[in-house]
Amino acid sequence: MVLRNERGTAAVELALLAPVLVVLVSVVVAAGRLVETKSALLSVAREAARAASEAPDPAGARDAALATANDVAAGLGLDPARLRVTQDPGAFGRGDPYEVSVSYTVRLADLPGLGLLPGSFVLEADHTELVDRFKSQ
């Protein structure tokens, strides 16, 4: 009976599995970034709509929503240059809905992973808040 020498098989197995593990880790990190960014976008939309709904007039609401969206985005680590805010004030009467939609481009090329995941995703979130019923007019 002849026994085969198995020296070096662990190195070969590692060489075969290493690329798969690197890709798997890169995908997990990218998914984490997308989930974190989506959560941040929901917060940005909510706070911008809340600020707009408490403003005294439509022009003030538009300005308050933009300023709040940029401040909250910067505070959550998002790049305000990649943030797009759209607003639908409706009639802007007491109790009317005020909708804020935000979109953000998430780049995956800057993730650790040797550039395995090129490209970007556009994530969107929106929130509707009722205009403050008790504001003075």
C-alpha cells in the first residue's frame, strides 16, 4: 500500500477559496452600506418634511426642508452634493400633506474590496407630514 504525500494541499485549498471569500466579504460590506444609507435617507426625508410642515408659508417650508435635509444628511455622514431633494407642498393649508422625497447615489467603487464592486446605486426615500394644524396664520 502506497501512501500519498499531502504536503501543500492546505495552501492549494486556501488559494482556491481566498478569491471567493474576498468577493463574499465585499458583497456583505456593500449590502451593509446600502442598508445604512437607506436608513439615513429615511431620517433625512422625515426630518425635512417635519421642518417644512412647521413653516409659516410655502417659501419658508421649501427653504426649511432643504436646509434641514442638508444638515441631517451631513450629520449622518452623507455627502450633500449627492443628495437630491424634491418637494410637493400641495395646497399648504392646515392639515394638508407635505411630501418630501430624497434620493442619494451610493458609490460602491470606494468600498474596501479592491474595486470588485464597481458602479453605484440610487436609493430613494419619501415621507409625508401634515402641515401643522395649530400654526398661526
